[in-house]
Amino acid sequence: MDSSSIIGRAPEQLTLAERSLLAGKWIALEIYTPATLPLRRIEAVGGAIAACAAELRRRQLNPGDFEFVLVKGRP
């Protein structure tokens, strides 16, 4: 999956098809603060938290500033 179309978008903006492709993957979202309100954008996608953290480090972002969320499939 090419995550370039996902990076920078809010999880709520994903289509059902995109969400289905992400099912079982981890996404990194910046931790909520008044400075990040109201935008919570996906900054990394990976098969594991470590992969997301590595992607953030490659982009010179601190993984400690992010929460990692497992994307679930349809309920």
C-alpha cells in the first residue's frame, strides 16, 4: 500500500476503501494539545509501532510526540 495519499490527512477524512486498506496497520497521530487543535493528521503508517516510529525519525519527528493507533476493520 502506498501511504503517501494517507499521510497528512485526518483519520476522519479517509474513505471506507482507504480505511479497509489500513485495517490491521498502525498509524501515528500527533498527541492532542491546544497547539494541534483541531487538526490530528496521520504522520506515519506501518505494520508495527516500531515501523511508524522509524518513519517519524526518518522525517526528523520525535516519536514521543505521537500516539500510535491500530486501525480496525469494519465493526
